Amino acid sequence: MEKQRVLVVDDDREIVNAIAINLRNEGYEALKAYDGLQALDIISTQKVQLIILDVMMPKLDGLSTTLKIREEKNIPIIILSAKSEDTDKVLGLSMGADDYVTKPFNSMELMARVKSQLRRYLSLGDVNIGSRSNLLQSGGLCFDLESHTLTVDGELVKLTATETRIVELLMHSPGRIFPAEEIYERVWEAPAYGVENTVMVHIRRIREKIEINPKEPKYLKVVWGIGYKIEKI
Amino acid sequence: MDTKLKKSKPFKVWICFFLAVSILAGLLAIALIALLDSDGVGRGWKDPFLDYRDSVSFKQRTADYFDMMFFLALGSSDSNDLESSKNALDEEGQNIKYCVVNRDSGLILKNIKGDLSSLSNSGKMPVLPEGYKYFWYFDGHKLWVIDDGKPVDIQRMDSGYRDNLLPTERYPAYLAKLAHSQVLLAVKDDLVQNPYGHSSYYQEQQLLSAMGWIYGCLLIFGLLLLAYTIIRRPDKREFDRKLASWSGWMWLEVKILLSLLVLTVSVGVSSDYFGAFDRALNLQLAICPLVLGLWCFYLMLLDLHINGKKFFTHNSINALLTWYRQYEKKYSWHQAMLKRAYGLVAIEAILALLSVLFLITAIEEANAPVLLVAFMIAGAGLYLIYRYLKRYDDTLGDLGRLMDHIELIKNGDMDTRLEAAADADIYPAAQNLNFIQEGMNAAVAEKVKSEHMKVELITNVSHDLKTPLTSIISYVDLLQKEEDLPEHVGDYIKILAHKSERLKNLIQDLFDLSKASSDNLNLNMEQIDLARLIKQTLADMEEPVKASGLTLRCNIPDDPVCIRSDGKKLYRVWENLISNALKYSLTGSRVFIDLTLDGKDAVATIKNTANYEMNFTEEEILQRFVRGDEARTTEGSGLGLSIAQSFTQICGGKFAIKIDGDLFKVELRFTGA
């Protein structure tokens, strides 16, 4: 099988090099660009399966570059930025990026994200998932109502029975916030009393299984002071 | 006026204007008087505009000569008189023909040929040589004035003779003595110069005709000057303003007094009556004060027009008050106020005394004007009291406003200014208060600006720090993956990895804190359950809690404790507080977390026993980069508590730390929603 090509774009050459080394270690082919224009140039001439893009760059910044790429291509884009505010993340994702990693990043985490994005883009493809009615889906999360299995970016996740029921409950209405009591009553089917801790422990375990970085969850989120939810993506 | 100004153009133009108006006004006045003088009884105002023979001067001069001759005929004069009279008449030379005859005394004085005796009592008029059509003739009973053969009606008001009539008409007793006398005085038609003496007739005719010409020339000159002034209006106005500014210095009373003085002099001079020969001169002398009066009036109007209200307010009373205020300024506020009160009492006492004195005098002498003076003094006293009370009332009102304003400043209003009248008693205080306000405003603005800049700097720096740190972490990571490295190198790399991770956390904390204190953090305020939030946080941190070996004693109600806040930020607060407690608690001790309701407020506390001596104050520990243990050996940025405090505050809560021996307590207080 041909090696998958990943384009790394950052005005800091050392960072590009480091990422490239990591990518090669993982078995990908790495292409390098140092500003937005170079990146656009490479994309138009070569076949690229994924782009890691810095935001603050000379000539053409990351967000503008994302917009340009999205005009014609559906390649997964991971944005790399020193800006760690929620608003920056929301902005990046709304521009058409698929993931957002803040600097300084952990190489392992970045590689995991690369892997999951590529898996989703190459082996599955978004199109045929949404059309099946017995699937609950949010972003890369996919719950099969028939087999009661959960896949993250196409990869099967092993869950316990209770965890499966919690995920099924939350996946039924992505974006809705469930208080701990409701989750307990519907999953355990017993009256809830002082259950916050129990529910939280399960949520944390699910998060460790489905999230790449459980400390900064992408899908399963705690709404502090209110409850829990699966993000609607 | 300094010389420089005198030479300037506005001054020249204004002088032209002055001359033009003076001349024209003078001429106008003369013309008006002449017009009103139509009955001829006046003082010969019209003379310069008339034929000499029709002028009052001519008639009066003739009457004077005739009078003189008449008294000669009466025979009451001695030989000296006779000689001087004859000399006076001969001065006229050819211009007169005269004859005085008194057959009783045998006096004959004449310069004509022939005799008048034949005409005595005949009722016939004498026949005079060619060129003498005008003559006066007294035939012993009656006076005739003949002009060109016809008698003139000398009794008419407008004939010009009434005032100059002979004493015979006034004193009929003389007539008996003059029954046999004849007096004749004829005046030459064309007056000529007398080479052997001074002909008064001739000279007066010349003078009056010259006066006519002079008036004409003056009129033209005046009109020309006026036209010039009209063309140079702006210059004239400029000097007008200067004049007004000069006259503005004068008190109103001075202006009025000066004007009255000028008018009095004007009236006095114009009512003075000079001799017949000086009439022409007299005319101008009378006009001069009139014109001066006009200029006084003009200056007053100008002053009023340009200076406006100041025309009235710049008077001696106000000047006195101003002087008194200046005098007051030398003393402290308290002393000035006291002085004012004492001064009022003293003046009132004097005025009361005076008014009583005048009253007694008025009653004793039954004198109305003195009574009026007494009342006026009493009125002045009352007015003074009224002014004082009004001032006192104003000052009290101002004091009230001053206090309100201080209250306003206390409450943080730095923009509203206290307006006070410039002559108010509290004016200096109001001004000073405004200055203080401005100063505080500037200081606050400066502080905000510097704080903002500091935050900006921290944000930028932490941002810039992240880029190289990314490289460091990335390459340390790569190094860690290297195999076949000596063991000690592996250890070094581990240290590098550890420290770069710590640096990363430090930068992130610093960044968060600077954001929080710069108030540009994006908040997502919503209704949350604080009890649930604490439980969630505790559940989330279950593992570190277990690892610490500490016991957590939680007293959190099952019912929701609702507050309005930002859940995510509040989670950071509790995460920091709990990990702080875990880090600095005595091994095996207990950490107490309580949530209670205090009225509407939700109060959450976390208490732990420190594992070291807390030799710092509550304030010190909140200062950035101050850590509980001064050695700074443990992990963490030292910003945990600061971040917790900042986040609590921006989320609408109150954050308090209490240190009691080894007990460390943090209290969070939120207003219930």
C-alpha cells in the first residue's frame, strides 16, 4: 500500500522537522511547507491525505489557508495553534478544520489525532455512515443500535454493559445535557440518591476509552454544575 | 492713550468722524436755532445767512448809534461826551449821514449839508442825498424808520426792531424835553471802507458775509469727512471698541457726573448773552458745549452697546464689594465670614444711629427733606441686611451642594463637575474639589492603562514563549524515543522532559491569570448547581485524592444550590483549591469541604491543616508568585490561588482566605440565583 502523505505547515522549521520525524516514525510520508502560499502550492500539485496547519504564519495565515483549501478539497485539516482559548478553537473548527491542537503539544497525542483523522477519511468516508438509520452518530463517534457497539473514527471501542447503556442514552440526543440522577435512573433503573460520584466515575472511564486526550475531551463533556453530554458535531 | 495708538489708522479715521459729526451737528444746531429765531427777537443767529441790512446786528448797531445821538439831543451830556460821540460817528465816514438838532439848547451836530429846521413839525420827511435810502428820523414826536421811501412798521414782532426801540418809546417823559429836537441817521446803501477810521458797519458786514462762506465750507468739509468715515467704517468701529474699553474702566457714577457737568456748562454758556458785536462768536461758543453734550451721549451709548451689562454693573458699589472680597481673601474662610457678620452689625448700628438722628432733627425742625434722608438711610440699612441674608442663603445652598458632590465622589463619580459662581464663598473649595477629581481621574486612567499594558505584555510574552517551548518539548520527546543511549543521558532527558512540562503548565497558568485580571475573558454565565459542581469536581479528582492518602470530609446538601456563574471557570477554581489542599496538607489529616446557605448567599468553604508553618499573611499568599513554602521546591506555578481568586471574582463571587495557626481556610461566597 502506498504511504499516506501528510503535509506539515508551520513557519517554525524546527517544529515542522520534529513533526515530520514523528510522522515518518509512524510510517507516513511527510511534506513540508513554511507558509500558507507554499502549502496551497503543494496541495495543488501533489496528492495529500492530511494537513497539519499552523495558524500564525507569514504571507497567508492558517485560517485563510483553511478556507482556501475547503473551497475545493475535503482533506482532513488539523489546526495547530498557540492560542488555547475556547473561542479560538470554535473559530478554527467553524472555518472547516477537523481538529484543533494547541501548542505546546504532545507528540503522541498529535500522532493519535493524525491516525484517527486519516482512518476516518480513508477507510470509512463520511457519506455512507449518515445514510444508515440504525446508527447514532456525532462526528467520529458512531453507535450501532443493532449490535450495540461504538466506533470512534471507524475503530471499535470495547465498553462494559453499563458504559454502553450510558453512551446509548447520551447518543440518542447529542447536545442535550443529562443530570447524573437521570442517567442513573435510566441506566441502572433504580432510584437515584447521591449518585454523582458513581456516574462521574463511569463517564471518566468512557472518556478514557473514546477520547484521544481525556483531559480535553472532544465528544463526552462534563457540563460543570449541570450534568453530562455528548457534543453534537 | 499712548502715542503709538494716536498715530494708528483707526485713530485718524475716528478723529475724522469726530470732526465730521461735530461740524455737522454744530451746523445743524445753528440752522435749527436760526429757523426757530424767525421772529427776529433773538440774538441774531440768522445774521450770517441774511442780507446785512435785514440782520439783527445791523438794526441793533443803527439803534445804538441813534440812541447815542438821541441822548445828545436830550442835552444831558457834557462837552466830553459830545466830542467822543462825534468821534464815534465820524469813524463811520461816508457810511452814515447824521444830524442832531435841539433848538432849545442850540445843539447842532451834523455831517450833512442843509438844515432840518425847516422840517420841524411839518410832518415831512427829510430829503437825503443819492445813495442813502435807509434812514431813521425823529421829528420831535415820533420815530420813523424809512427804507427806500417807505416807513417800516417797527412795532411788528418779526421786524427785528422791537428789542432795539428807542428809550423814547419806553420813557415817554423824555418826549417833552425833545419837542424841539430832530435826529436823523441815514446809512449808505453800499457800505464802503472808511480810509480815515474804522467803520463798524463795514466790518460787521464783511464779518457776517465771511461767516456765511465759512458755514458753507464747513458743511462741505463735514460731509466729505463723513463720507470718508463711512468708507472706513471698520477702522472707526475698531477705535469705537477701544474707546468703549477705556470708558468701560470708569464707574457708572463718574460717567453720569461728567455728563451732567458738561451739560450744565453747556446750558450755562449758551444762556450767556454777549454784546451785539460778538454775536457771531457767541453763536459758536454756545454750540460747542452742545456738541460736547452730544459726544458724552454718544460715548455712553457706545459703552452700553459694546460693554453691555458691564455698563451698569461697573459702579462704585460693586467696586467696593469686589475690593471687600479681595480684602476677605487675606483671611481664612472662618475669619472672613465672622468679619462679614461683625462688619454688618457695625454698619447697621451706625446707619440706625444716623437715621434716628436725622429723624429727630426732622421732627424738631419739621423739615421734609431731612425726613426723607432719614428714611433713605433706614432703607439702605434694610437693603444691606437683605443682601447679607441672600448671600448667606446662597452660601448655605452651595455648602449643601458641596457636600452632595463629595458624597458623589465617594461613590466613584469622577466625571460630574461642581459648578459654582466665581464670586461664591465656596468657589475656592469647589475649584479644589474639581482639581482633586481631575487628579483622581487621571490617576485611575493611568493605572488602568498601565494595568492593561502589563496584561498585554504577559499575554504576548506567554504566547511567544509557547513557540520555542513547542520545539523543546517535541525534540525532548524525540530524544526520549532514542534507544542505545547511555543511562545517564536518559536520566538527563527525563529531567528535561519533566521541567519542560512544568514550564508549559506555568506559562498556561500565567496566561490564564493575566486574561482573568484583564477582564477580557469570555464568560458563559448560566444557572448552575454549586453543590453538583463541587461533587463533580470531587468525583473528577478521585484518583489524586486517593493517592494523597488524605480524608475528605464533605458536607454538601443534596438539594440544588443554584447560583449564576460560569461552570467551566468555577471548575478551575475548585480544581485549584482541592489540589492546593492535597498538596499542602499534613499527611493523614482531614480536608473539610462545606457548602451552606447563609440567607440568600451560598457559602462554600475548604479547610485543611497545613504541613508547614504558614509564616505569611492572607494578602501575601494571594500575591502572584508567592507560594506557601518560600523555598519553591514543589511542583506548580504558585499561581493556583491567584487564579482561583481571579476566576471567582469574575464569576461574580467573593473570595476570602483565613489563616489560623495551621488551619488554612478558603471561603467562597456567591449570591443565590
